[in-house]
Amino acid sequence: MTRRVLWLPLVGFALLFAVVASGLMRPADRTVRSALIGKPLPAFSLPPLIPGKPGLSSAAMAGQGPRLLNVFASWCVPCVAEAPQLMRLKAAGVPIDAIAIRDTTPAIRRFLARVGDPYARIGDDRVSAVQLSLGSSGVPETFLIDGKGIVVRQYVGDIRPEQVDEILADFRKLR
Amino acid sequence: MRILLPIVLALSPAIALAQSTAPAALADTQLADPTQEAAAKALMETLRCVVCQGQSIADSDATMAGDMRALVRQRIQAGESPIAIRDWLIGRYGDYISYDPPLSAATSLLWATPVLLLGLGVWIARASFRRRR
């Protein structure tokens, strides 16, 4: 009995070592995901940011079929990186609405002129209020909304070239 | 100056990329009513900044933390209870947003461990006192 008990500290150490080693080898996913997946888009109404491009409201998005909702900003570097992918999605027939976080009219104009404009509508979210109500934790983030206004999926971070086919497949499933 | 100019020009796109909008109205301004401000402050200390995940929104300098402080102060000012505001945020971001973990299947071990360890301590103490007798 005593002999076996003597091994207990070593067993405890080995267990702790295994936990720490596995944490080092496979770091935990620190992505903060929205808890709204499977739930209706919260009600919001944002004014337009640039002339000729309508603002965005949840009421206007309802009943228009599935679409992407891109949360972006002109000051966000990964948003520049994902722009070509959004242009490809738009070319493939995916409607994309956007919420611009903490942005200004001239900055957005310059940004769209530089990277292209895939957006049907852009809402002006000056103090991240709608971003917070979406459970979005940064820019860029993209939400897939179905025809009934339910949030189906969230793509956190910039959309990579290899993600485009997956997003297209997700979108076509909703039609 | 002539040497500096190219450097300034080279940096200007980076400067243009920086956020240019002002912080939200109540991000860094206390509420006029001290009781309300105290309630808001207490709630802000238990809410996690989603950008800088190790800090509460009361401690963080991130713009988004400022926007979250503004949201908390606005809602407290409008008479909403801190619990309702926390629940609203948990509905958006999940339990992760709160530093005060609720009892659930995932956190049950966290809550039960102190009790279990206390029980283990009592058991060991009893065993060793008995041996001494």
C-alpha cells in the first residue's frame, strides 16, 4: 500500500506535464465567436456613409434572399487583404451588404477606389453599436444571413482565397 | 527638413490608415449621477474586452473597449439593470464576455473543485489524526 502511494506524486506530475505539453502543442482557439448563430439578426438601422450608396437596416435586409453581411473598416489592413475575395463572391452573384466601423466618408471613398467596391449597401456604425449587437469582436468579419433574416454562419477574420468556394457553397445551400 | 520630408511622405499612408473618428461620447466620460457611475464601473470591471482578451473593458485602452464602456454607461443611464446589460452581452458573445462565470456543465468543475478539495483535506486530516492516537 505505502509503496504504491509513493508513486502518486510522480503520477500527478506526469498528468500535469501532459496537460501543459498538450496546451503547448495545440494552443486553445482564442477566437471570440458570435452567439447569434441560428438566431435572427438584431434590429438596427444605420445611416448611409457615402452619397449614392444606401445605408443599411435590418428591415431593408429582410425578405431579400440570402446575403453576406461584411463588417469592415477603411483603417483595417486585413480588410484590404480580403477585398479581392469579396469581389470574386460578388462576381459569383452573392449580394454583399456592409457595416463600416468608425469610419469617415473620405476614408471609405479612398478605400473603395483602391480595393474595389463589392457592396450593395454600407451602413455607418460610428461607435460600433451595431457591431456589438451582432457579437462581432473585430474587423473584418462576415456573417451569412438567410432569406428569413437568420444568422447562419460567421466567418471571423479576413476571407482567404481558399475560403471562397466554401462560402459560395454555404450561400447556394440557402437558395 | 529636406531629409525628413521623404520619411514623412513614406509614413503618410500609415497615418491615413489610423482610425480618425472620435471616441464614443460616454467611453471616457463619467456619468453625472455617482450611483449610476459606480454601478457602471462595477459592471465594466466584470466584462472582458474582446480585442485584448486578458483585460476588462474598464482597464483596456482599445477603441472597442471604449465603445463597450459607452454602451454600458448609456444603458445604465437609461435605467437598465447591470444584470440585464450583462445578459444582453452574453446573448451576443456567449459566457466568454463575462469574468463572472455562471454555473453550467462546462464550468461545474471550476465551482465544484474548492468543495472537493476541502472534502479531501478533511479526509486526509481525519486519517492522520486517527493514526496519531
